[in-house]
Amino acid sequence: MLITVGSVIRDGKENTYILDEMIDSGGFANVFKAHRESDGQPFAVKILFPSFDSTEGLLSFQKELQLAETVESPHVIRYQYTHDGTKYTEYPPYIIMEYADSGTLFDLIEKRQKDGEPFVIESLMQLFTQLASGMDVISKALVHRDIKPENILICGDTLKISDFGLSKFSGENTRTLTFKGYGTAKYVAPEAWDNDENTIQMDIYSMGIVFYELATLQYPYDTGGKQDIMVYRNAHLYQPAKNPASINSQLPPNIASVIIRMLEKPTQKRFTNWADILKSLQAEPTPKDNIHNFVDKALKTRNAADIRWQEKVTEAKRLAQLKEDFCRLIYSQYDSTVNEPIRDFITRFNSQYAGTGSYKLTPARGYSSGARFSSTITTPSSNKIHIEIEAILKENHVRKVHVDRFFSDKGYRNENYIPQCDNRDVLAWGRVHDSKEMGFNLLLLKNADALYGDWFTLTNTNSGLGRSTRPEPFGFELGELPREIELIRAMHIYNSDLKPFAIENVLDFISGCA
């Protein structure tokens, strides 16, 4: 039966509803405003167009609708009745749901953007809390799969999340910018591009983008104005999100940190549940970081002078020309973990220092054929601190492997390999050093996450077993690292201390060279 304006449908208690007007139409469903005949109460009715290739698909659809019916929250659209197409066989599947009369969050954000009116912090907190509370309830029943502003409705002053439990049945041909799994490409988590499984953490990432858009009225990634699936994919995988507090200076540090953590690309660093997000949103504001301590140290190292000036250091240019996904991943992890805090430190120092000179950062140069990039920090005293990083590509590392002479006259063969440290593959390594060759090494070691690694600091000193005159502490040159990392736990002419990376150690080194 064709359902259109004027059609009458029923719920499970045989109440009748008259469809008054169509309010939305798409490839997956038509949405009507309707009223219940018994009392005139308004409802929204979504007429669904899913197709099922098997009984298994229908059963999965039925299960999703049943779970969706159990979700009750003031911040989730209430499903009054779900019809899977079997009770009233003359009708296609439909959902009778709560009617929201004030449009969508997409409409609200778009209006704010046009008017240039950002949300005040009090309003933002209310919106964030409403959305996190609604998702907390949804997550106990199912994964939403398609969080975006268009699926968040407004009823008075209340946000209500909609379309939960439905995106799984919307095919790629029914929506724009839809990736291989479920969801809309603009809001899809990095791990989802290679994984059909849906998790709460994917929902958290998607809602993190919504939070970011509310806080800044901007999208967290630079897409060059393009709305293309691969552009969005590369942004999610490789681009670090700019700190929302740098766009909205009124945003409290603790709220900015919540958004940043929701958008962490490695799942190990992202929130794992909505309860923790709510707790973090409601926590007392804390200082953004302790970078100011290092700024103070650098300021004390340099004597104040007569002229006050400031200079902003331009952000390092993205290595857009790199085509290799692996190299881009290495750079994005370096930039977000190491380079961005250094830029923040330099900007803050330069804005406060009243003497001559300033910190200057030469942006990281692009990858050479050896997959290396480097940057230089010039201190106010003209000391130079060099940072060199090499992405480990298997084809660039060769070792001799002994073989049975029965198979080889030489007794060995050459093979490409990936260096290891502590039984973990090395994704990248590098060196931080000043003009006196003092410094340390950086190692990026592969973790359980297929896309990302963990940074470590390798600090080296002379052990007394040799006659080395190297300054202490020092970092091995890149050409030395293939051999030296294999000797970290062995008796050696050098003592090497491998520790999890802390940006404080880098900033302490830089501020001490002022």
C-alpha cells in the first residue's frame, strides 16, 4: 500500500494516526507529521524503505527496532511504536515517534555560522551534557552508527538524538558521502575505514566532531572545501584536529580537553564510555597544561630588555605532497604529540619576552627518499636545536641472514627487515640535539592498534666500559640506531634508558637552551 498525506496507520494498541504533511524525504525513508485521532497529539512517522535479501536481514532489522523501543531518555527521540512490516502486512515498515518541532542541530549550527554568533559557554555545557546523557542511554542498548547534526533534533530547548538503530539498514546508494560500513563519511572514526564492526568508541569520535562544531562553528579538519569520501578519509586518518580552544578562546581548558580526547585517533587514547565523558564535562576546570612552567623557566633564563615585541611562529606546513599513507601517519603522530606543544610553547614565550631575539621554529621539511624530515628551533641566544625523524620503511633497512650452504655458496643472504625494540616493531625513530650534540632519541613503537604507535624517549650516557668522550646525555645518530637499539638491555660502552615519552622532557630541554 502506498502511504502518503492523508493515509491512516495504526500502532500496536490499534490507535490510528493520520498523516498530515510530508516534512522530509530521502532514499531511505519519508517522514510525515501526523496526529493521533483520539487526542490530536502530534507525532512524526518515518516510512522506511529497507530491502532484505534474507530472513537473517529481516530478523536483524526486527531486533534493532525492538532494542530501539527500549531506549528512554529526555534527550533521545522516543519511539512510540515500531512496525517491521509483519503485523500489518499491507504497510511497509514504519516508526511512530515523538515529534520535534524546532528543526535539527544542523539547521541551528548553520544559522549560527551565517550570523557569526557562537554559543556562550553555559549553553555549550547544556548542549554537551544533553547529548552525552542521551548517548549514554542509547549505548546501553545498541550502537548508533550514524551520529551527525542532521540526526539530532530540537524540541524547544532540548536536543533529542534520532535515527538510532537504523543506519545499519541504509545502503550506500541511499545517502551521500557514505563510507564502506555504516555512517556518514564526514563523521566516521579512523578505525571504521578498515573495520566493519561498530563500537561505542566510533560513536564517541563522531559525537566529538559534533561537539567540536558546536564549540567552534568549524569542522575540525581542513578539507579544502571538498566533500569527497577520500578527502574525509584522509582527514580522519592523518590530520590532527586543531585545539578548539585556539578557535574559541572562551572555551574552558577542561572542556577543550574532553573534545580533543573524543577525537583521539588511537582508540587507546579515546574515551571508552559516555559516563566518563559526562564526569569530565562536569569536573572543575583545571589548568590547560604545565607549559607555562617551562615558559617561566625560559623567561628567567633570558634577561628582560627595553623593547617588547612578539612574533608568532607559523605552523609547520602539512606534508600534503606525501602520497605514502604510512609516512603521513608518522608525521601526523609526531606533529600532534611533539611539534604542536613546541609551537604552543614558542608562541607563548615570544608573546611575553621583552628582550631582543625570540624563539623561531623552522617548519618540518617534507620526506626525502629516505622518509626523513627535520625541523630546527633557534633560541633567543642563537643556539640551535635540531629534530630529525625517520619513518621506518622496510625497503630502506637491509641485514645479512645466515643460511645453510646447501642453498647458498655465500652462507648468507640479504633481507629487508623492520627494526625492533623491546620486541615491538619500530615505526619511526629520531634525534633531538643542540649545537653541543647533547640531546636524546625518540622512538615510535608499534602498539596493538594497527594504525598508530607509542612514542618513547631514549636517553644515553657513557658507561665507563669504553673511552667515548660524547657529551651527556646524547642521542644516537640515525645511522647508528639500527645497531644501538639492539643493545639497549645489554652490557655496552653506553648506558641507554628507554622511557615512555613525556613532552615535559622536550620542553625542559628547549627552555634550558634559551
